Amino acid sequence: MILYSRNDCPLCEDVEDSLLKLNIKYTFVDIDSDEKLLKKYHVRIPVLVNIHNQELCWPFEEAELLEFAHNG
């Protein structure tokens, strides 16, 4: 699972906390490090992407996050 995020993003930090709480492994990708990612996700973060390249965009609840993680 990939978490598209940025530093100093309170919503992103909340999602990271949920991922850790639910023991879901993820890779943090800072969108500020890539111009294409910044253009794509700037106003949409936090965004999760699973191995099927499906996106889960904020807002979502922990139950949705858990289901998304298990289906991907």
C-alpha cells in the first residue's frame, strides 16, 4: 500500500496513525518530491493506493481503510 502524502499534513498524520493502529503496512510517498505527483494529488491528499492501483481518497473511515487494505 502506498500513502501519498506530504510533511506537516494533519489529515495525513491521522491516516498514518490509523494505518499503524490497524497494523497495515504502507510506503510513505511525499508528493512534494515529484512534480507529477504534486500536480496529481495536491488537493486530494491523503490518498492510498493498493496493489491493484485502486485509490482510496480522503475522507474515509477506519472500517473503509481496513476493507480497502484487505481487498488490495
